[in-house]
Amino acid sequence: MYPGATNTLVDVPGLQVGHADLEGEGALSGTTVVLPGPEGAVAGVDVRGGGPGTRETDALDPRTLVERIHAVVLTGGSAYGLAAASGVADALGAAGRGFPVGRGPGEVVPVVPAAVVFDLGRGGRFAARPTAETGAQALAACTDAPPAQGVVGAGRGTVVGGLKGGVGSASSVLSDGTVVAALVVANAAGSAVDPATGELWAARHLHPGDVEPPALPADRTALLAALREAAAPPTLNTTIGVVATDAGLSVAQCAKLAAVGQSGLARAVRPAHGMTDGDTFFGLATTGRAAPDLAAVQELLTAGADCVTRAVAHAVLAARSVETPAGHWRAYRDLVG
């Protein structure tokens, strides 16, 4: 396996990504939208942890009517931020994109599953959170250009083990040309850093072509002390993301792809899936390629988990330090020096 052309989610043909940052005094939040083509994408979901915030995840059960979704919304704002998905659904419906429910060409209902991270108050104002307008802005910003990473979109107010989190992405091209990729909003109660060494847990899983972690100092005493200080006290969090492929997967297989994304998260963050995390991953298939056989599915799932691990590393490495009236969150790169 090797990274795709941009090493991001848009290496999967047909997918676009858009970010919207919440503006205004005391705001540190935003929304990220993943947009498939007009026909949508086959989708599944996997939800873990004690505090999830989601919308329309039940519709992705393989036993339900829905086979394709029309966008995925990843957003800050905790449960309040789910309003961003309404803005995306309204805009898609106005454009005639959605599940047909009537006789007319515009009589559709877009299926827009969403998941949230907890970032309330981190900018200094608790009421500053994404709205339907934020979601519509993120949808309008969708493009197939490589998405920005770090402190942007749904990653604006994120924290990972006390350090600044953000948005990260990674991709892999398999032996038969199939593309697998992930986009992650890293916001975990657990740490992305080994407290004994100062290294990223995900560092050993990075591929050639990935962003390289900074070199650690020979004497790590000060670094390890700073990491311990940053890790306390734990906060409310949740990591969310999308794992996608151009393979012809079923709804059930997409749910499995989402599930192995959670395994990839557990390699990059320790601990994962706790009571203050509501870790949620969506699995998407644009179905531009044929249905894979068993061996190809196994390779695809392995790559999906790896992409999530690498995407978390990219999120942490792309993050910058942020200081607001509510707190000071230092970036990993700044701690290493």
C-alpha cells in the first residue's frame, strides 16, 4: 500500500470536502461536510463510547430502506451542532438531491447523517456553536481539492489528551488500484502521545509520504513533564470521521469499514471509546469499482484502519497552539520544540 495522490479523503473518486469556521467573538468551532456525487454513496456507521451525538445513524442499519446517503456532516457544538446538518439537508433538497419521495423531480428527502464533537465554551462563549447556516457554508465550500487539515472546520475547538487536536486525513492505494481513505476530527479524552517516550502512538504506523513527526530532543525530561501537565484534567470529547473507498461495497460492508476505523483510532489514541467519548465513524463506498472478493475486502479493511491511525497523526501534527479566554491548548509540535 502507498498513499494516494493527495494523501487525503478526496483521493477517493467522487468525494468532496468542505469546511466552515464559526466566526465571532468567543467562537472556536466549525463544521466539515463530506459530499459524494449526485447519486450519493452507500454508507454504514459504527458508534462507540459513552457520549455520542448523532443524527440519522439508525437509517444506516442494513435492515432499513436507505442504501445511499447524500452527505455526511461532522461538526462541533455537541448536540446543538446537529443543527448544521439541517442546513446541509435544506440546501441539497433545494438542489433536487435526495431520496425520491414523490412524483415530482424535486420531491426528495436528502439523507444526511451527522456526528458531533464536544467543544462547547472552548472559545470563551458557550453559546457559540454551529448552526444550519454553518452547515450550508461548509456544503458550499465542498471541492475535490485536498482539504485543509489542523485547526479548521469541525477541528477548530478540538483537544486530544489536553493538546490541540484538529482535522486530519490520509489515503492508501491497494494492490488492485482500489483507493481507501479517511478523514478524522481528532477530539479525544485519551492521549495521542506515549507518556513514557513523548512519541505519537501512531508514529510507527505512518507510511512513506506521510507527514513526519518532529525529531524529539535527546533529553526529554521537560517534554514529558509538559505532556503530563497538559493531560490533566480530562475533558469531554469524541472523535468522529469518515472512512471511504471507491470499491463496490454493500451497506453491511460499509458498516464493517466504519468499525475497523474505530480499531485504527484505538492505535492512535489511548484510551479510546471511553465514557466521555462518543466516537463515531461512517463508512462510505462510492462504488466506482466492482464488488471485491473476500481477500480484497480483507486488504481494504486493513488499509481503512491504517488510514484512520495515520489521519489522527496528521491531525495532531497539523494542529497549532490556540489560546482563548477559556484556556490555552498547546500543539504537539510546540511542545517538542
